[in-house]
Amino acid sequence: MTGHRLRVVVTDGRGRAVRADRLRRWIVDVAPRSARGEVALALVSDRKMRTLNHRYRGIDRLTDVLSFPTAVDEDKSFRDCGSGHHLGDIVIATGVARRQARVAGCRIGVELRRLALHGLLHLLGYDHERDTGQMARLERRLRGHGGIV
């Protein structure tokens, strides 16, 4: 799945660039063709994630991944602005990812990839809470293309 015009920048909780070439390359390689533009992927502490979840979703508990799309229509659906724009931000709680990887019996890098893909699909307008399984099916297929079951 090459030929994408997706650019992923990985940062830490303070906005400093993080060297995560494998994660960045993987998400670009498995991303749907509709994923064009730039995505900021922040790897943050669990404390920071809980704060973000409370501030932006009104839920005062920890979560593993949040997505903040840039371009949305009034009905909150994704609006295609063409390539070269900022699709949005994905935030992953590293402590949660580490624990989930341990429970799943996989490496942290695999869990970070899984969460990054999930977040990217949300940026593209998919919503597993409202659809009838489309996001889950696409996510499984893309993970398979990337070697993650």
C-alpha cells in the first residue's frame, strides 16, 4: 500500500519530536488510501491522557487513545480537504499501551501500532460507536496487511 501522501510526526507529551521510525512507517504503509495529509501522533503519560479525556470528552478516567480531527462538518463528520492539510492529532497513553501489550502477550510496539491505526481511522471519520461494524472490519483488514492479527 504505497503511494500515500500521509505524513506522520511523532512527539512526546511536551510536543518534542520522538524517534519512532518503525511506528511512523508502519502507519503510513497500512493507512487507507483516503489518508492524505499530516497527522501528529503524541505519546503521553497516563496522567496527561486522563486530563485530556476529562477536558475534551467530559469523562474523568483514563483511556488508551484519543483522536482530535481537524476538519469536521457541522454534523461532526470528516470533511475531505485534499492532501497537504493537517488531518488531526492522535494521542496514545504509553502506560496503558504497555499494560495492554503485556495482557495481550505482545510487544509494546505492536500495541502502539494498533492504537495509532485505531486513532487514524477516527480521524478519517470512522466511528465504531455509531457504525454497524465497518470500522472494526476495516481495522482488522489493515492490521492484517501490516502483519498484526
